[in-house]
Amino acid sequence: MQPIDLLVTNGTVLAMDAADTMIVNGAVAVAGDRIAGIGPASQFSEAGASRVIDAGGGIIMPGLINTHTHAAMTCFRGLADDLDLMSWLNNYIFPAESRLDAEKVYHGAVLACAEMLLSGTTCFTDMYLFEDAVARAARQAGIRAVVGEVLYDFPSPNYGPIENGFSFTTELIDKWRGDDLITVAVEPHSPYLCAPEILSRAEAISAKHNVPLIMHLAETAGEAEKIRAEYGKSPVAHLAELDLLSPRLLACHCVVLSEEDIALLRENEVKVSHNPESNMKLAAGVAPVPQLLDAGVCVGLGTDGCTSNNNLDMFAEMDIAAKIHKVQTADPTVMDARTVVRMATIEGARTLGLDAEIGSLEQGKKADLIVIDTKKPHLTPMYNAFSHVVYAASGADVVTAVINGVPVMEQRRLQNIDVDAAMAAVDGIADEIGRTV
């Protein structure tokens, strides 16, 4: 074996590979930015490693992948709650966003990166304004990110008219091409806020550069009714007519789906981001995730933004995702713990086209992993590690995060972010927003 730069040892390893490999008293060896080996701890020599992290008998697993959020919305956490989606957007969020600039978005994104790292997320997918600032914040934090500037019919506070939005997106793709942490996606907001020509042009840019196409889709009954009234079809069928359904498309929410819609998603290998907490809070409904999974659709998990959740804790999202579908279907066997953990790891990576690099602990893959401290009253005893991750653990139990082979959090201390400064910056933004909205 090649020289080991980092050895994470003495923990129960959940590899999240095709076999759902679990190794009690296991270890993960890292060389450079990649996994050099995985196996029983006795297989590796601590003396032969440049650095050793002792998991203390906890859980070693892939970092969690948040497949849909709006990071800089940390600036608006709690600004407008207990409202329906359209009132929330039109009366509060869009007016507040009109006052944003790149500096505010940067500070909001830094705080989001801190929150996500502290709760075990090592990769997130972002749709927002001033996305170059989000990319810079993620790069500074050392967290992996898929970012895309939101595109819609009306002028943006960042780029102005939509034509500039397409140029800005292309410039982002060129600027961050080849970066080892940042991927750029093309992100029209939704079929109800984007005319067909905007959607088609976004798809063309996505295809040309072979990057993900990401949008909100079929989030509410009202949206579905609006699209049907305008185009005579469901939102999914509308995209199908525009030739937008492809393996590059990540459709976020997908609450209002017919059997025909699900078949279209499966036939075209469209990926789905499930956001149960946001859908619950906005009373959007419950996405038919068990049916999507049964049909063979790839589904990942996302938190959505801090104004519709109101946190970025993927452990909370896993817990809710498992339970809401049991209640919805009156079947306690659906969405078992292993399935949900896969949605938050390897299936999340698949939704982004990154599954060859991240999402599972396998030799040759990028070394993105976390350690969960299980020596706590609420995590004792442990009969099943998968159940613990979904039903008992929280983001606060994550003590270590490694991304690209680099420890970015150790003993719950972030290495690249001054958390107090990040909170103070967003508090200052909130003071300004509170005076003007």
C-alpha cells in the first residue's frame, strides 16, 4: 500500500458501497485526497501513518450530501414563517433578496458552510444569487459544493436581465472549471418562473458544458395547476415536451406527481431531490418518494434553505424523511434506515453525477468522511448503526469532518472558518434587513 497520510481508525465503518459494507472496529486510510484502503483496524499500522484520528469507537461514514439548498438564506432565517409558498416568496423573500449584494451573500454562505460542516455535510448543492460569492465561501471553508446562479423571467439583483444571467452562468462555468471542490450547474428556478425559451436555453448550456441542470419542479398543487392552465400539461410533461428531461436534470421537490410523471422521470433517468422538512413547513405536501424508489428513480435528500426549514442539519432531514413516509403510507417498513442513509450519501452523489468520486468509502474515491461520537446517553446502546444514524443521532454528534483528505473539522472545531465572526457578520445583515423589510 502507498504511504498513508491520514488514518481514521477505531470506529464502525459504514462504507455505503453497493454491498452496504459495515466493518466493526474498522479504519479508513487516506493518501493525498483519496482513500487508499478500508478494512479492519488491525489491517493498518498507526505507526505507518503521518497522522491518526481515533474515532473513539464511533461511526465512520461518508460525509452527507445536501442535494438542494439556498445557503445565503441564513441571512433570512426566521424572517417569514407560517406562510404559504407564494405569499412567502412574493411578499417577503423576493423583496428581501432585492437588497442583497455579493458581500451579504458571501457572509451568509460562510455561515451556512459552518452550520453544514458542524452537522456532517461535506457537499452541498446551491441555487441562489451572486453564486460566485457562494463558490468563494465554500472554497474558503474547504467544503465541496455544486453552485448555480438562479435564472428567472424577471430581472435579478445580481445580473439584471436574463440575457446577462446566461452570460454570468457561462462565466461561472469557465471560471471554476477543473476546481477540485467547486462544480457549476445551470439552474433555472422553475417552470412557473421561467418561460419555455429560458428553460430550453438553460438546457442547451447544460448540455454544451456537460454540467447538471437543476430546478424546482412540481413543488405545490398551485404550481401544477398554473402549468396545466398555461400549457395543458403537468410540470413534468411540460419539461418532456421541451426535451428537458435527461440524466443531467436534478428536479427538486417533486411533490405533485402522477404515475405518468414518475414513468417519465424514470425513462429519462431524471434525478430527484427530496426536501421533506421544507415541504412540511410550507404545507406543500408529501412527495411520493417510495413510489419513485420503487420505479427506480434516483432520489437524494436536501434541506432547502434556512427560511423554509429552518436549519441545514441533514440528520434531522433523514429522520423526517424516514418517518413522514411511514405515516403517509401507514406502512412502518417503507423508507428503512439503510435506504435513507443511502439517500443522504451515495444516492445524493448520484443525483449530482459525482458518485464515481464521493458518496461512499471505497478505495480510489475522494476522501470525504465524517466521524460520529456515539459515546453519549442518547446513542447508547447501539444495536444497528444505520438506525442510530437516522433515528438517534443529530448533527451535533459529528466530531470530525474530512474533505479531499483534509480534516476541516476536528473535535468540533472548524479549521477554516471563524464561527464567531461569521455569526456576527450575519447578525449585522439581519439588523439591516430588519430595518428595511
